[in-house]
Amino acid sequence: MVHKPSTFLFLAIAIATLVGGSHGANILGLFPSLSPSHLIIQMSAAKVLAEKGHNVTVVTVIEPVVTHKNIHLILVPLTKEEAQLMSDGIGSMSKSDNRNMALSMLQALGQIDFIFKKNAEILMDDRVRDLYLNKDNKFDVVLSGYFLNEVQLGLARKVNAPVIVVGTLPPNQLMNSLIGNPLEVAYVPPMGDSVERGRAMSFLQRLTGYTSSLFFGIVTYLTDRRNRNLYEDVFGDDPSMPEYSKIIKNTSLIFYASHAPSEGPIRPNVPAAIEIGGIQIKDTPDPLPQNMADFLGNATDGAILLSLGSNVKGSHLKPDTVVKMFNVLSKLKQRVIWKWEDLEKTPGKSDNILYSKWLPQDDILAHPKVKFFINHAGKGGITEAQYHGKPMLSLPVFGDQPGNANEMVQKGFGLTLNLLSLEEPTFREAIMEILSNPQYTQKVASFSSLYRDRPMTARESVVYWTEYVIRHHGAAHLQSPLVHMNWIAANNIDIYFLFAVILVISILLFKTVVKFILRKFFSKSKKQKKQ
Ligand SMILES: *[C@@H]1O[C@H](CO)[C@@H](O)[C@H](O)[C@H]1NC(C)=O
Ligand SMILES: *[C@@H]1O[C@H](CO)[C@@H](O)[C@H](O)[C@H]1NC(C)=O
Ligand SMILES: *[C@@H]1O[C@H](CO)[C@@H](O)[C@H](O)[C@H]1NC(C)=O
């Protein structure tokens, strides 16, 4: 019996599966992000795994741009009303001046409150419930795209798989607590900003950092409360589900969209923090569509790429701003590729301008004729330009964009102007400065060489660490004790308090003893005087 060839074959396959462990694994990605640029990063991670031969199932709310034939897509779309609400929200944000990040974050939170509800709704969708109700489905790991949606970590527990959070930011206060990555506000500015090389953080910088950290503390508290309630709504009927507070202390790893050695901030990260910055960028560019290849190929004076991102459509711009931009750009020697949604109603006709609804941005930036990039300071676009060593002129609108733009300018990679108060002369001057002054290109090119110099590429990191979590059924052994400590213990407040109490008691004791001795001495000397 034992020597039958089929038994051998079966054993061989079983052993190969056990040893290989992570080959052809079943991976579930939950990416409910409403931001196309966040989804690109998350889908790029999923795509790398699909290319490696894994069976990847992905849940999204918007149609992803990045896909792969081995990725099964479950699309839970926004209703028409929800889509309109989103579009209106972003439109009104880009028309009012809010360069204050905290304020625009708060506004964004208020206006897109339904994101929370949507996150819970997605989890109650029949096709998503089927992922755990149908016992034929087995998942080896869950990738959970992050956006204030801790509630969905419950789904990883439902399918009984370890979870990796895919963040689309550098290490930051909103996500760090999941893996106990320290905040270190004294020398790490919030939300991934950097301190100038060779410097300490000044008093003012630390004060700003600390205040922002308090603000984000409030945001975290509020979103946590919201998620806790949603968790009850979605998973409350299942008594086998652990408490919410346990669910959020069980994340194996976080993939952060950053690369500290080139971008900063230089900070301590726990072993569960894995940086995969640049995951969305191809190692070698794809050929451009023929019209763009010709347009750029014939650009004897070089070319400029203009894209204000996927969130801010052309129609959200003030009409006179568009006219001003056109007036400047149409008079340049350089050719311009302008991302514009409505090809029926373009800002104007000019031989040196090519409008396109859709752009292979990464491939265009890789083109040697492209001299610089006019963008809205989205993290994705800046990352691509930095990767390809192209200087930038940033016109930020809202959210993290003003911060990204200022950081980019501080590094010397380009200039920034306020999109809402854009005037022709300043716009023209900024473009001329970047075209004529080589220092921007030199700085960004030297960054580019640091950014690409890594022991493992972003793609290799995603594959290695995902398979690592699959092989070891989670990464509990990597978890920092900080995950299980409250604010008082984490900052040794109780120990300071104990020391303070001991100090006070010692002082009081010392005082009493001294008083006692003095009184004895004085009363003696008084007695002596009297005698
Ligand atoms: C891939 O995953 C899906 C979802 O769990 C499952 O239905 C399908 O059978 C899997 N395919 C393979 C080849 O394992
Ligand atoms: C934590 O995750 C592991 C898988 O990595 C799972 O086996 C365990 O049940 C989870 N614990 C809780 C409390 O969710
Ligand atoms: C320049 O443009 C023409 C069409 O106007 C095209 O045939 C030619 O291939 C282009 N040259 C390059 C180098 O792309």
C-alpha cells in the first residue's frame, strides 16, 4: 500500500506544499479607499503578489486602474448619490483656500463622514460576507488598505488569517499604534515631514509637532470610537468574535508608502514596519501610446507634463485660473502634455499642447524629453517625479498636498504656487526659473539615485514580507510590547509619579528631621541662655 506510486506522488505534493508553504497562497485585499492614488499603491502591492503566482481576491469601491488577470475583483461601488457627494466635497475644498492642513483634515473628515458608514456597508455586502460564510474560501493572509477603517480588521479574524495593513503614508500617528511604532514627537515631525539634515528640531518645531500630535490624538480617539461602534454593528451578532480592543492589537505588519533613507524622516521603526515606497513605479517604463511618443519625440526644446491629479478634475478649477494657465503655457517653446478630462471643452487650442483624459504618468516622466512636472503635490505624483529625477512646480489644493509641496520645495526639487491665487506673471516666472536654473534638476537627480539604492526593491519587499507572514502564520513574534501599553505606561508617567512621591516624602522627612534637630538644639541653647 505505502509503496504505491500514487501515494508517493501524494506525499511528494503534500511535502512540497508544506515546505513551499507560501506558493500559490490565497490572499485577500480589502481596499475600500475612495482616493484613486491610494488605490494605485494598494493595488500595486496586490499585483506584485499576483505576478508571483498567488491567488489574489480584492474588494474595492472604485474601479482600480492597476489590475492583473490573477486578481479576482469584488467591486462594491458607491451609489450615484454617494459619488456626487464625494465629487462635490472635493470640488468645494479645492475652491476655498485651506492651506492649513489640520483644518482641511477636519473639513475632509466632516464632509466624508459617510466613508465610515460605507466601510461598514462594504463588510455587510453579500459577496464580501460570502468570503467567510462560504467554507470553501481559505485565505492565508489579508491585506487591509488603511484609511481610518480599523473596523475591517474584523474581517481578517472572520477568515482566520493574519493581517498586513497597507498604509499609503509614511509612518504616522494614525497607524503607528497598530504595531506599536513609537511616535517620538520630540524629533519626528507628524505625518512624515522631515527635519533639515544636520539639525535638531527647534523649540517652535517641537511645539508645532506636539500640538499637531494632540490634534491627531483627538482624531484617533474619535475615529476609534466610531470604528468600535461599527464593529458592534457588523460583527456584534457573532459571540465568537473577540472585543474590538483585541482586534486592533493583532496586526502582523504595516507596509508604509515611504523610503526613509532618501525621503526621511530618520526615525526608529519597529521590525513590523516595512517601507515599500515607490511600489507603484515600474522598474522599466512601458512604451508610450503612439501619439504621445511622437509628440514627445519631436519636442526639440523639451516638454512639460501637467497633471492636477485624479481627484481634482478640470471642472473644479476656477475658469479664470485655467485661462491664465493656458495663456502662459501656449506661449512656451516647450511642448506640454496636459491632463484634461473634458476633451470637448479644452482650455484652448495650441500646437504645443496635447490634452489627454488619461495619462501613463509614470512612463511619461521616465521620458528623457520631459523637463519637469506641474502637479497638485499628491504623494503619488511627487514620488514618481522624484524616482525619475524630474523637478516640479506644485499647485497644491487640499489635504496633505500643501505639506507635500512645502517639503518638496524645502528639498530643492522645485517650486510651489497657490493654485487659488495663481497669476500669469508668477506662473510664467516659476516655469522659467525651473527651466533655466539647473540646481532643481541636479538636486532631484541625486535624490533619485539614493531612492533607487536599496537592498530589496519595493516589489521584492512586498513579496518577501507577505510570504514571511504566510510562512509563520502571522508575525506575533515581531510585535512590540507598546501595542499592549497605555499612554501612562508607555511614557513611564507612573514611574515619574512614584519618583516624585518618593522625592516629596524624602524632602518632608528631611525637613521634619532637620526641624526636630534644630528645635532640640535651639531649645537647648535657649535653656543654656536662661541659665
Ligand atoms: C482563488 O480564490 C478564490 C476566492 O477565495 C477562490 O474562489 C478560488 O477557488 C481560488 N482559486 C484557486 C485556484 O485556488
Ligand atoms: C490574531 O491573529 C492570528 C493570526 O495571525 C489569529 O490566529 C488570532 O486568533 C488573532 N487573535 C485575535 C484576538 O484576533
Ligand atoms: C515627429 O512627428 C511626426 C508626425 O508629425 C512623426 O511621423 C514622427 O515619427 C515624429 N518623430 C519622432 C522622433 O517621434
